[in-house]
Amino acid sequence: MKSALITGITGQDGSYLAEFLLEKGYRVFGLRRRTSTPNYTNIEHILDRIQIIDGDLSDLSSLIRAVQLANPDEVYNLAAQSYVETSWSQPLLTSEFTAVGTTNMLEAVRLIKPSARFYQASSSEMFGKVVETPQKESTPFYPRSPYGVSKVYAHWMTVNYRESFNMYACSGILFNHESPRRGIEFVTRKVTNAVARIKLGLQTELRMGNLEARRDWGFAGDYVQAMWLMLQQETPDDYVVSTGETHSVRELLEVAFSYVGLDYRDYVVNDERFHRPAEVDLLLGECAKACERLGWERKVGFVQLIQMMVDSDLRLNRTKMNDSIAEGKLELSNPLVAAGWSGNP
Ligand code: NDP
Ligand code: GDP
């Protein structure tokens, strides 16, 4: 039986990857950082089938211990401070976790289990102010945020460990990928959650930043399969993973609001707080290499993805709403709430 160690197992991708590897018969170990209240929402349903190891990317000794305990055949380094916006307010923490944390993880593997195959979660944010479109493996990087800069460092460290120590280390340059498990501050989830809340009468407006930014959005469940495929090849390499389609934030709003019969223009308010100091205007990936060599293909399209997220946020918010009504925290006498309430989760 193969063993895998996943850092960032409590996050969106970590949880989908854990499910995927369990299905393939792997023993799955997950690194989680200690928090006062455990953050297991994404992995609650598989907790009895995985082994959790406490550790932090900024603490090399904890990573060494994690590699010793898991004795992994494959290591997926998904942990990071992953939110671009926060990287401006916490640039040093972002560098420590997202950049140097990767070197810590590479060192732990090199020292304890150098034969383990290593996956680094690189990002299309490395292309930033893009110098060509579509972006592919050979496109030069021009990061536009402390997050993007940190990912470029981590990417080159991964390449360097492959070339210096002959480690099987791959960097997956993944374009944005989303799901019902996406963090609530990312634009897709922020929109789908707001659409659900507006539909249910819990919210009346949605404050947004730049609506013209374009992203290549795919489904996280499809993307974790590409991570695994990269570690099953004869030789390690780096791959772009994307859908090859780009959509604006405005299109995202149109799709999400119209799905529940609303017009986004009636609810969206421009808010300077959500505009960024430096923007990444357009991302569009060319994933020919991954599609041809790995045989990878995305299954979920853009509209289907957004509708899946709206459906999930409707369910989640209805459940919360019913609990609040039962506890007397929300009044059905409020006409907006009454209009949105169906009585069913
Ligand atoms: P999430 O933000 O959902 O998950 C990040 C994970 O990292 C969480 O489990 C978090 O733990 C953990 N973590 C953060 N800091 C530390 C630390 N210091 N030590 C240990 N664990 C830590 O990200 P995603 O799942 O969306 O993304 C996975 C990876 O892929 C990230 O590296 C991200 O930057 C990268 N990526 C993501 C893309 C996307 O579109 N989703 C695109 C390209 C790259 P906790 O739950 O405690 O916060
Ligand atoms: P990113 O590509 O990793 O930065 O993913 P995000 O989902 O955080 O942002 C995608 C794009 O949406 C960026 O160009 C943002 O500027 C744009 N955007 C516009 N309004 C918002 C907003 O209110 N929140 C977020 N997170 N992004 C927004």
C-alpha cells in the first residue's frame, strides 16, 4: 500500500486530494497546524480514514517528524498562505509560509526520505502581469503580489532540488480552481455565497472590486487528479493545468445571479476596499502539455461549476437559517426572510 503525506489537508485541494488518494487505496497522512478550534470542516467525513500529524510549514523540526511518521512515497505540498489580498497586509508571513515553508518541506524530504516524490502547488499568479497569452510552461513569470513572488521562489526551489539532488520533484502551475469548499473570501465563493444569501433574504447587496479581471476557472476536484498524475510519470517535470477558457468577474456575476432568477446589477456595489494595489488583469492557461502527456482533462465547465457552488451555498445557508429561526435568532416576521424561507434545508 502506498503512503502519501499532504500538507494543507484541511484546505480545499487537500480535502479533494485526500478523498481521491483514499479511493486509489493510499494510506493518507495529513499535516495540520494547531489551532485553538480544529478546522476540520472539509475533512470531517474522512477523518476516520486518514492520519493527522501536527506540524507547521515554518517549523522544520515538525516537518521532519511528519516525514518520519508518514514515511511517504508521495508528498503533496499544498499548504500556504494562499489568499492574494492578504499577502499585501501580511507579506512577511506569506513569504515565511508560502516561500520559505516550501524549502523547509523540501529539506525535510531530502533529509529523511529523498526517494519520495514531491509535488509543489505552484500558481498561475506567478504569470501576474502576463507577457504572453495564453500562458504556458515557458512563459516568463512577472508576479504582481507578495503571494505571486513567494510562489515564484517556491517554484524555483522545487526545480532546483530536482536538478541539484536528483529528487523527483514536480511543480504544478495550476490556474484558479474552485468548488463549494473554496475559502469564503475568494471571488467565486464570495459571489455564490452572496447570491444564496440574497435569494434567502439574508443580505441585500454585494460589495465588489474590479469586475473586468479575467480568470481561467476550473473545478478543484478535477485539478487534484492532475497533481497525482504528475507524480506517476517516468521523469519529473512541471506542468500548466488550466481549462483554456477565460471569463471576467462580471460574467461570473451574471451566471451566478441569473441562476436564481436575479439581475446582478440590482445588487452589486463597487467598493474601493476590494480593489488591489496591483491587479492581475487576465489569466488564460494553455494546458496542452498536461493534457497530452498526462492524459488529463477537465470534466466540469465554468457554468456548471458556478451553479454547483450556488446550489451548495443555498443548502448551507438554508440549514443555518432554519437553525437560527428555531433558536429564535431570526424573525420570520421580517418580510425578506419570510420570502426566502422555504422551511426545508
Ligand atoms: P487553501 O487556502 O484552501 O488551503 C491552504 C492550506 O494550507 C490549509 O489547510 C491551511 O491550514 C494550510 N496552511 C496554511 N499555512 C500553514 C502553515 N504555516 N503550516 C501548515 N499548514 C498551513 O488553499 P487551496 O486548497 O485552494 O490551495 C492549495 C494550494 O494550491 C495552495 O498552496 C495554493 O496557494 C495553491 N494554489 C491554489 C489555487 C487555487 O485556485 N485554489 C491555484 C494555484 C495554486 P488552515 O486550514 O489551518 O488554514
Ligand atoms: P486570485 O486570482 O487568486 O487573486 O483569486 P480571487 O478569487 O481572490 O480574485 C480573482 C479576481 O477577482 C481578482 O482579479 C480580483 O481583483 C477580482 N475581484 C473583484 N472583486 C473581488 C472581491 O470582492 N473579492 C475578491 N477576492 N476578488 C475580487
